[in-house]
Amino acid sequence: MIERTLPRRIDALETLFETIGAFYDAERLDRDAAFNVELVAEELFTNVVRHGHGSGDIGVRLEREGAGVALSLVEHGTDAFDPRTVPAPDPDLPLEQRRGGGMGLHIVRQLAELRYHHHERTGTLTAVVPLES
Amino acid sequence: MFEIAIDGNSRATLTGRLDASQADRAMESMSALTGDAVVDCAGLDYISSAGLGVIVETYKRLARAQGSLRLVRVTPRVRNVFALANLDRVLTIE
């Protein structure tokens, strides 16, 4: 398992990707097979930075879970917000009518199983991404 | 690392990783594309929804001006991200 605390900024993505790389190295996993974990991590992290209601840094935890990698983001000082309740965008909508928002979560939900836990104003969002071969 | 090069024939070449931290810069560079534009994605290793947003907004801008956008030499991994976002059916991806 590996844990880090990242600043609530988009430019912390580089550190997030470095953390994933360090986890893959520590677990002797092929870094080239980290694409989906990186994608899920970026989408969820940027969602928290842009739309999260908490304050302060964001905790990141990576661990093996079954045949997958569990990525958790921990946000303090926040009301409960379960991203699983966000409706999926209409895939048949013409491009002209599509908004950028919502696309990231739609991608995440196809790649990972999501869990959300909220306790004493701390929200923990966990995404379990199957290991790529 | 992310690099974007635009040539005089309205062709953009993307290299590296187009994530949310690079999207604003990419959008600014892509604003130089006009008419029937081509985006070469052979060197694009990674794209997220923020990068897809840059492509979609550029596509819309060109379409409004009767132009077009074609993505060429897209790697399977990057193509899969377009598919996950249901964009592979509405964009021209080669």
C-alpha cells in the first residue's frame, strides 16, 4: 500500500501519476499496464479539485484488492457527495449538444467499481480498477 | 510531458500525455487550426476527458465554420478512451 497527500490543485496531477508509478514499481507490476488506473485517478482527482466542497489537501491511497488496484481519495471537511448518484450522459446526444462535464465520470464507471463512504465530514471515494494484462 | 506542433497546413501533431493540466495550453494551440484540419495522434500516449474536451470543442468550432476535424494514427489505447466516452461514433478517427 502507498499513501500520499496532494494539494488541491490540477497541477498536482504529475505527483498523482508519479505516485501510481511508485505503487506499480513497489508491487512489481508493469507500469505500461497502468493506463486505466491513471485515467480513473485523474478523472476522480480533477473532479474533487473542481467540484469538491471540502478544504485542504486530498489524501490518495493505492492498494491491491483482489485482481485489481484500489485507489482511494480522501477529502476532509466535506458534505456527503456520492458521485455514483450523478446521472450518466445520453450517449446518443449529438456532439453539438454535449457538454464536457460528466464525460469523466462516465468513463470511470465503465473502468472501475466505485464505493463511497462519508463519516464525520470526511468523504472517501474508492475505485477498484481491474489489473490490465 | 505533452507537446503540440501546428504546421501551416492546419495539421496538429500531439505527443505525450494530454491530461487536465495540459488542456488549456492544448486548446490555445488548437485555436490555430482552420478549415479541414488533421490531428496526428501517433505519439499521443495518454488522453483523459479533459483532452477529449479539447478535441470536441475544436471539432465544434471548425464545424460551425463549415470545416472539419480528422484524427489520424490514433493508438488503440487512446481510441478506447474515445470509445468509452461514446465519441468514436461521432468523430472521424482513423
